[in-house]
Amino acid sequence: MLWACVLLPQLALDAVLRRRPDPDAPLALVGGPAQLRTLHAVNTAAADAGLRAGMRLTAAHALLPEVALVEHDRQADARWQRFLAAWAYRHSSLVSAQWPGCIVLEVRASFRLLGPWPRIEARLREELDALGFCHRIALAPTPRAAQVFAGLRDGLALPHPGAMADTLDRVPVRRAQLPGDSGERLQRMGILDLRTLRALPRDAVRRRFGLPLLEHMDRLYGEADDPLAFYAPPDHFDARVELGYEVESHTALLFPLRRLVGDLCTYLSVRDGGIQRFVLRLEHEEGHADVEVGLLAPEREPAMLFELARSRLERVALAKPVVGMRLLARELPPFVPASRDLFEVRAQQQLPWPQLRERLRARLGDDAVYRIAPAGDPRPERAWRRIEGDGARIDAAPPRPPRPLWLLPRPLPLRGARLRIVSGPERLESGWWDGEDARRDYYVLETTQGQRAWAFAPPGEQGGWMLHGWFA
């Protein structure tokens, strides 16, 4: 097996920066008790101004009064690590997030599908850059060795066990991810690298440092199995953005909305599924308001879902300032991509029908776009029925004479001289069972302007025409 480790050196900071419109503005994460507030992490702009992790909050304000402060949430760190584990699940079926600040995944089984390691590594880096997370990546035959190598040098790849062992022997004990404070204690004793540590008697090491150190060394060098807790994707998606300020316009909500939709699509690609209905929850001080986004068929295209969500959001009046946004998706049906021609003839400016349909529904309303199917009733006003969704099968219409493309909602008197009968009559008798009996003779008539009308008269008569539709 070959394990890749994705080390996330500033996971908490990146999780905040990726959701801010201006990530280059000075920002710091704050933690600690109320009497001793300190900086947990700072971005590049704040570091350039002299701010450092561990600095007292009062000193940071003195150096850079305009720095933006965000409370550090350790539970959010765990949520984002699970999110990245879900992302890594796209590339491997064996993914573990049990060690804080990193993701490990087995990649040898993915070589036949995704290509050799350099191609997989480039793909991982490209997607992590798009997601907005700084990273360091290394490859080794054991997951613990990959974690150590990622901390030593970004891009280090040692797929052979012999090369891995030789490199590990030269690793300083303080950088070998040893359990607890073992690394510090060993260095103070004059044991500087793992080669020296491995040369010590095991019984003496166990008595002084405990069994976990020996177990770690065995698993690090591949001399014992490493029982990892593997990630399993959940059955729903739930993500939230804390805005940090009150928002009263739709425009300010578009950036966090785009991030939420992008994260949703990343999750959907992991499950190889789609989304047909989700909820945008706009949180305010007194509660929340829900905006439902529904589609007729499962989709997972980020641009399309963002456009639909934005159209639905812009139709909602913000009664109270929004302080947080949440996206909930609990129904995740399978996704079947639309089939396309090998030689695509569609112009770039045109939209595929599913995307155009959903955009029209978002802008015009759910009731404005729907499917129709033929019905068994011969009366024109009842010869069709409305169908919701894409699942229902539409049977072929029964054989009938030509019908006009434009059918009026109700018949109107047709007045005009010199109406010419083109065809007819077509006798229609129906509706005796529901109290709306209809007995009509339908004709195709041509007016003096050349228009072709579909009109009817009482049975046996050719006058008193009632217009029911126009032919194109």
C-alpha cells in the first residue's frame, strides 16, 4: 500500500479566509480565556504588520488596530477536517482523518483509475487550491511515515520501504510525531534522531516512555499494522457560514452562497450523487427564514445550482438583518448525467435544456414551467393534463386530425366576412358524464388575411362560428 498525507498547516485560518470577500485584509483568530486573550493564528497581511500567534490581544491592537478578529472554534476545525476527508474520498476509498490537521489516503489502488502518483498529486494540489486550503503533501508506504515526511518537506515521495526506512533514520526525534512529550525528553537525553532511538533496548524504552512509543515506532516503519479509523461519508449535507456582521442586502450574501454551493457540489461528487431539493436558512437575531430551492431532476453543476439559489434568494424580502447562512440538503438522489453527442453541435452561448428549464422556474416561478401529456378526453380544453417532474412517462397521443398550436383559454365569437372553409366538419360529442355536454362541428377556416382558424358551430350548421384556436 502507498499512503499520501495532506498536511493542513493552517486549517483553522484557511476555513475563515476562504469565506471572506477580501482574504488579503489583515485577520487574526483569537482564543483563550477572557482575562488572557491571545492570537491563535494570523494571515500574511497581519504577520507582515508584526502580529504573531501567541501574542496578547492588547499588544496586537496596539500594533494593528484595524485587524479583523474572529473567534477560534475548535469544533469548526473538526468539521472542516471531515469536509476535507469527504473531498479526499473522491480519490480513494481508504481515507482517515483521525490525526488533527491532516488527511491520509491510500493511493496505490487509484493508480489504474487516476494515473501515476505525479498526476494524482497535481490533481490533489489543484483541487485544494480551488477550495482555498494551504497544504503540504508527501507519499510513503505507511501513513505515519507520510505524515512525518509532509512535515519535513513538501512534495517528498518515497514509495519504496527501504528508502523510507533510511530517510526515517535521519529524522530528528522532535519532528517524528512521537506521542506526548517523548520527542522533547529524548532530545534532552541526547538521543537526536530515530536511528539512535531504534538502537536502544526496547525494554528500557518501554519502561521509561511507555508502550505507545514502541507501538508508534513499529507502525511508523511498517513493522506492525496501523489500525486507522476510516472515513465514511454521511447521508446528508449541512454547512453554515457565520457572517460576523449584519447583512441587509442580497448582494452581500452572494459570496458566502457561492462557497456553500461549491462545498455542496464537492460533497455530491464524493457520493457520485445529485441534489433535487435543498434549503437556504437565513439566520437573524430572533430566529431564521428558510428559502427552499427545488429542481425537477437531480443536478450537481456548481454554476447552475448557484444561479438557481441566487434567483430564489433575490425573490425573498429580507425582513431582518442576516447574521448567518446555512445550507441543508437531506434528500440526495442518484445522479445520471445527461447524454451528449460525441460531436457537440450546441453553440457555447446556448444552455442545455435541463439548465434552461431550472433557470426559467427560478425566475418565473415553479408553476410557470411544466410538462404536458395527452388525456383521453376529446374536448380540446380537456385533452391534455399537467405533469410535475421528469419521472412520469408520457404516452403517445391518440390519433386525431390536426390541432392548432395556439388554443384559446375559452372560445370567442369569430366575426368576419367571406370566411372560407378549408376542411371539416369534425364532429365532437362528449362530456355527458360530467354535466358539461359538448356537441360541436369543428372546421378549419381561412380569413381574408390568410389566417387559418379552428372554429366550431352547432351540429349541422355553418354559421355562428366560435373561434377556439389559431394554426401557425
